[in-house]
Amino acid sequence: MKIYRFNMRQLFLLGVFGVLLALSQTSTAQSFPSKPIKIIVPFAPGGPIDQTARIISQKMSDMWGQSVIVENKTGANGIISAEHVFNSPADGYTLLFSVIHHSVMPSLKANLSYDIEKDFIPISSVAIYPIILVVNNNFPAKSVPELIQYAQANPDKLTFGHSGYGGGTHLAGVLFNMQAKVKVRDIPYKGSAPAMADLLGGHVDMMFSDAPTAMQHILAGKLRPLAISTSGRLGALPNIPNFTEIGLPNYNAYSWGGISVKNGTPKEIVAKLNQDIVKILNDPSTKERFTQIGAEPQPSSSSQYGAFIHSELLKWAEVVKQGQIKID
């Protein structure tokens, strides 16, 4: 083995280089952001993910005195948004609002141009969007046990609408079929809004809706909520039981969102983004805004969010396999 020996001059220069590097890294974090930041959202304006991203972007802008712009890159169940960030510079100025679809698509579509774990750095989870099982007011079942009994007696008769294959509102229904041992047919729509419209019109029997989409109709008395997917109860709708309370203790389905950046982003910028986003999510005014739209803030460390994404990849891969889910 070759042994390298350094003279005093070389050691001095190495020390100077180390100091300059440390100062440069500190300066990078302190000066960030020095220009507008974009948050890339995979869905159209107005939905729960978009609403959440806009709450966060405004808080970031106020904190930094710098513009933070929400840019909607829709299509292909989140693939287009991820590809956009993957093809952007790794400088922290283009953020991906990562969502449940990004943990599902690897199991549904081969040869993605990116790897959601290897090519991105998780910053922090942002929110969980509980799934609420809702039915039209004319639906005969008044509870989940009654629904299961009716579905078992009438296989393939019942339908549930969802926002598209591979999304939370679709997979929640697949998981329900598996755990309740029933067969409720899925009807895909191009988004939650048209699916909800057909539920209100009586064209489908039920929907596993994200809470923000369903809340206004529940509060208006237009829909009957049967159960909520989280382990507790939703603060804005405390009378809705969770699935554990009504006999499905292993049912665990919800939509979620968080912030990621392209791999290679300087670690000092990653740390600053995490610190500031967590601070925003812990702010009482942010929590109040989230509650109003049916979202639950979920601040986390980078490693915690990474572990969560990994667990979601594994969970939904099994559901996709068992449910034999395929997309074109």
C-alpha cells in the first residue's frame, strides 16, 4: 500500500481549502433563496394538493421575502411533474410536491425515466389527506357493516367512483374490496370533481374521497359519510367513525403530499428547506388553514419522509399485485 506524506506547506493549503469550502457552503445556505422558487404540483389548480401547495408557497414567500410560485404540471399520474423536476438543475429552486402517485407508479409502469428514491431527496412530508367513504343520501346502507353485507349479497352490483387509476381514491377502494372481501366495481374519472358529481347525481354508489373534496358536501348534508381512513377522527368532522371502530382494523389508506428535490442538491440547502418547511407546518395559522380544507399537517425530518416513501412503495406494490391493477 502506498503511503502519502504531506509537508507543512501542503497541510497548510489543505487546511485553507477546508476553511474556504466550509465558508462557501455556509454562504450558499445563508444566501438561499436568491431568486424565485417553483413548487411543481402534479394536479390541476383547485384540488386539495394544489390548495396545500399554495398555502405553503405563500408562507415560504413571506418568510424569505422571495417569490415562491406554484406551477401545475399535470398528467400521467404524477410522472410528468417528477420528470420536470428530474430534468431541472439540482439547486433547490425547483421543488417537487411529491404525492402518493409517485409511490404507486413504479409498480404500475415499467421503465420510468427516474427513480423516486434514488433520483430525489426527500425534504419533509407536508400533509395527509384522510380518505372518507361517502355514499349518496339515497343509498340503502347506513353503516359500513350494512354496506359490506349488502355488497356480499349483491356481488358486482355496487360501484365506486375514483379520480383515476393508481391514485389514493382508487387504491382505497381496491384495499376495501380486499379487506372486506367484497367486489365493488370501480368507475374511473378524470379527477375527483367529475367522480364526485356523478356520486351526487346517483350514477355511482359510493366514493372513497379525499377529505377536502368530500367535506363541503358532507357539511351541506348532500352526502352520508360512513367511515374515515385515519386511526383517529377528523377534527373538522369528529362524528365520523374510523375503519378500526367498525371492524376493519388493518384498513390504512389515505392520500399524502410532501416536498422533494432533485438528488445532488447541496445538503446545506436541503437542511434549510427542511428547517423552514417544518417551521411553517408547525405554525398555528398553517394548522388552521389545513384543518379548513380537511388536511392534517405532517412535518418530518428528511430521513423520516424518505422512510415513509419507501414504506408506501412496498405497501402499494403489494396492493397492486394482489388487486391485479393494470394501466394502459
